[in-house]
Amino acid sequence: MANDCKSAAADEAARVQFIAGMEAWLRQRGYATRSVSVYTTCATRFLLWAARTGRPPRSLGYEDAVAYGAELVSSGRWQDRGRRSCIDYTAARRFVAYLRQCGLGPQDAPPTEADKVLQGFQWWVRVHRGLMETTIAAYSRRIERLLDAVGADPGAYTAEGLRAFVLEEAARRGPCTAEALVTAVRVFLRYLVAIGACPATFRHAIPSVAKWRLARLPRHLGVSEIERVLQTPDLSTDLGVRDHAVLLLLARLGLRGADIASMVLDDLEWSEGRVRVAGKGRRDDRLPLLQDVGDAILRYLVAARPRSLSSQVFLLTRAPYSAIRPHVVSQIARRALRAAQVDAAPLGARVFRHSLATSMLRKGVPLQSIAGILRHRNIDTTLHYAKVDIESLRRVAAPWPEVA
């Protein structure tokens, strides 16, 4: 009995120590006092569940949080696991994140052969191709499926096996997704050829996707619609001030979502009235910092940006106040387009880029200048927008011979 009491007291002391550490960790990351109290209370319940199921706190990982969530569902405390509305499950994941960041949780499993191949590919495209992290992540998801299908030994690859994987995957997807898969696989094969892991002829083993070049018109909005969208954020809130600055960067400068997400404070060259954009292929371009854009960014930095040691310009408006990701930029654009009741497909950040190019073209701006503003490396990419200038096309179109 005495030993049981000592063991229970030791377990309680360990729980108190872990919860105190999590509380300090949450406060350091900028969580509000009430949020800290709620998360630590729920995390305590998670630790009690772990003790009942024989899981020591130091061994808890994300798979344990998933098991805890399954019990919450079975007990009726969480009605829908598809929704991220269960605070107990969220607190469990927060506790696991705290353990991992402090080095207290379980160690990651040693990398498999597939992991090593994928890590080598990621390093190669990052260093030698200068790809952005978002592109590397997209390529990696597709290469993971390839490695699962054909294995992690490049020496055992065959042209027939690679083609069979691509054709099977492409058959279940649309033309654009299939084309992205083909591009990722071809880049992966170039990497294998570069390191001498497979024959150079494998680069030509992947078939192209049947697709008309420049077949579709770029979706765009009119000037009045753009202005209506820019008026949707509520400038009395920190979220609205941030979203307004992001929307102006999209609409006035035609930046990509990744350009805005990766922008750091040193990129804002106030004295020269310019903004540095680190785009694709490790290119550094400088664009004019227009007056309304600069005013909106300055207002955000002075009045709405959370206090943070991060050098990123745009941060999340809720703790832990980390830098926004490219998908957050798309969410900001989608929210503003819906609020303005604008019919744009797809609802996302890219429609602003298309709209800027279309507006400049209709005002008579040369394609070469548009390519410079949009930072296209190939003028053929900019030619895509020439199709939307219907009036100019009518002046150069030859009459149909069979029509009087």
C-alpha cells in the first residue's frame, strides 16, 4: 500500500511538472491567459488517460493523441472527428508538440531507404534548382507515391514500371494534376541521372499529358470588382488590417502567395520606395512600393502586427503568431472574394495576378513590360494573357473566307 501511494505521488508530481512546463511554453508563444488555462486543464486529462492506459508521459506521440481522440469519439465527448472543434484533442496535440520541441518526447524512427532517397532529392532541387519550399513540398508528395509504387532502389527501376505508375495515377486525375505529376517525376529522374543512379534514357520514359497549349483563357476580374474586393476587410480589427495589406500586394503588384508569405522586414526598402521579392529560381526582383500599398503595410506593422521575434512581415493573428503560409494568402483572397460576392473561379490569390496582367494589357502596356512586372522568365508565359484582349484580336483577325 505504501509503495502504491509513493508511486501515485510520483506520478502526480511528474504530471504537475509537465503541465507547468507546457504552461510556460504556451505563454512564451503568446497564448492568452484563458487559452493557457484551458489547454493545461485539457492536457491534464490527457495525461490521466495516458496513465490509465500505461503510457508514460515521455513516450507520448501524435499516434497517442489520435488514440485519445478515438476514445473521445467512442465516449461521446467528440461527436465528429472530421471537425477540429474538440479542445481536448487539440490540447493533446499541443502537449505532444511541447514534448517534441523540448526534446522530451519519443525519438523519430530512423529514416528508411525511401526517406533517404526523398531527402537527397529535396536537397538537390533546393540547392541546384533553386525551387521554393512550397514547390519542393508538392514534388515530395508525388515522389512519395512513386517510391511506394516502384520501390526505393533506383537501380531496379524500368521504363515500363515508371510509365505504368504515371499512367495509372494520371487516369484518376484531371489534366492539370496529371501534368504536375509528370513534371515532378521527370525532375526526380533528372536527379537520379545527375547522381548516376539510373540511365540517362529514363528521362524520356515518361509520356506527356495530352493538352492544348494555352487552351484556356485566364480568369480575371474587372477594375471595379477588384476595388470592391479591396473594401471588404474590416480595418477596425487587426485581421482586417493585415488582410487589406495582403490584398493590395496581390492586386497592385501581382505577387504570388508564396512571395507574400516569404516576405521579410528587410525586403521593404522604404527609402528607395521599393520592395524586394524573392521569387522562383532564387531570383531577387525589386518592384515599386506604391503609395497605397506602402501605407497599408506600414499601418499593419505599426498597429496590427503582433509582437514577435520573427522577421517575416505577415504573421498569424492568433498565437503562436508564426509566419503565414502560402495557403493562408489564398484563404485571405477567398474570404474577400466571397464577401464582395464576386464570381471568380477559382477563388484564390492567382485571380488577382491574372486581373492585373489583363488590366495592363487592355491599357496598352507592352507584353515585355508586363512580363517584367509579373517576373516571367519566358515571354511565352506572358503571351497567355494576349488572348483576353478581344478588341485588339478583332483588329488583326483575317476575315473568314466563306463569309461575305
